[in-house]
Amino acid sequence: MLSWVRGVLIFSFCICFLICAPILADVPAAENLSQIWNQIQDCRFVDLTHTFEPGIPHWKGEPDEKVETLYSYDPGDGTLGSGFFMQYYALGGQWGTHVDPPAHFVKGLRTLDQITLKEMILPFVVIDIHQKVANNSDYTVSMDDISSWESRNGLIPEGSFVALRTDWSKRWPDQDAMENVDLNGTAHYPGWSQEVLTYLYKERNITASGHETTDTDPGLVVSRDQYPLETYILSNNKYQVELLSNLDQVPESGALIVVSFPKPRNGSGFPARVFAICPGIS
């Protein structure tokens, strides 16, 4: 119990420094940043990213990844030469754990390179519905789930990143298990609901959201080649992250999320490295 309390206090101190103005007005800003670094070392880091490679689960319309060794350590192993190690990757932007910018669905809205740095480190909220999903793979998150979270933790913070925990990522990297298609060709996996997304983005003004499945919409909807919920998020000029992992290792409140990704000009999406900074000792 003492270690947990110590972790919460340390992490609260981290948040104050990361999100608010410097607390110690008489201490130079550079020294404050050094204190942030030192305090964060006592926090627990959780990787929320799947390792990607050819053959991983992906949206049905996306081709498989191709990897070629251009240069290898030894002569004869690289297609262009040797002396060092360099690979060539050919993959769709929505590959593995990835970021969808607004322009992915809506022409004229922000591309990946236009997502600001302040949108990449956020208070982290996890809505846990994994037990309901275990009993019903078609379950979609409800306002009762949100009300229950807020009754325990207070209102969902403005500007936060909200992730939907379903434990669907435990099926990774089995494509068939992730899709969960029945004999009629209909996929059965959980997802968001319009009511909840409207509440989160309009009432709570969150910055972004994410989930463990390949799609925002539940499998029953995606099986009809419809994506209304993903369209809703992106049309609000917000971004999302798909195929998150390890949400079972993150508390439902009190953590930070860091969403990091490359900066391709006019990018439609890209694999991301996402991690949480959590209360407690690493």
C-alpha cells in the first residue's frame, strides 16, 4: 500500500510539471525539466504497441507488408550491397498499431504531419468492458459504462485520450481470431457506439481515442463495409489509434499516454509507437 501511495504521489507530481506551468517560479525552466525527467524514472512504463511484421492482422482491404534487405553485414545477403544493415519496407499506412488522422476519411482535414505535438502526450482514460465482451463478442460500449467510470473517477478530463479496453488484443496475432467471422461471413468483434463517442467528443471534448480491434465500428457493421463511427471521429478533425495492446496493464485513470509516429508530408496514417506512463514503481 505504501509503495502504491508513493507511486501516486510521484506521478501526480509528474503530471503537474508536464501539463501545468512550472510550479517553482524561482527555479530555472531547464532545472524544472530535469526534475520532470528524474521523477518520471520512478513511474511505470507500459508499451501499448504491437510489433509489426508481414502477416499480422489487418484490415481486409490492405495488402500485406513486404520487407527486403537492401544492405547486409555480409556480402551476398543484401540486394544492393553489404557492410551494414538496411531494410526496405513496403506497407500501408494503417499497418499494425497505427494512427488515423482526420484526412484518412475526410478530404481537406488534417493529415498526419499536421497533428500537433501537444496532442501526442495526454491524460489517459481507459474504459474497461472486457468482461462484457467475454460474454458477448458483439458488445458495444454504453453510456452506463461511461457513467460507471465517472462515478469512480470523476468526469473524464477535457483533452484526454480515451481507450476502449476489450482484451481483444490478446487474440493477436491470429487474424482469424481477431476477425471472428461466422459461417455466413459476418465478423463478430466489439466496438464503440455513437452515443458514447458523441458524449466523449462533444461533452467532454477529448482529444483522441483508441481501441484494440482493427476497426472503430463493431464487426457487425464493418461486415457491411460501413464505417460510420470512424467517420464521425475523423470528421470532427480528431485522430484515433487502432490495434492498441496491453490495456490490461494500465489503470483506468491517473496515467499519461504518449502517441509517437513519423511525420510523412500529407500522410494518411502510419504505424505508431504508443506507450503509457503509469503510477507505481517500474
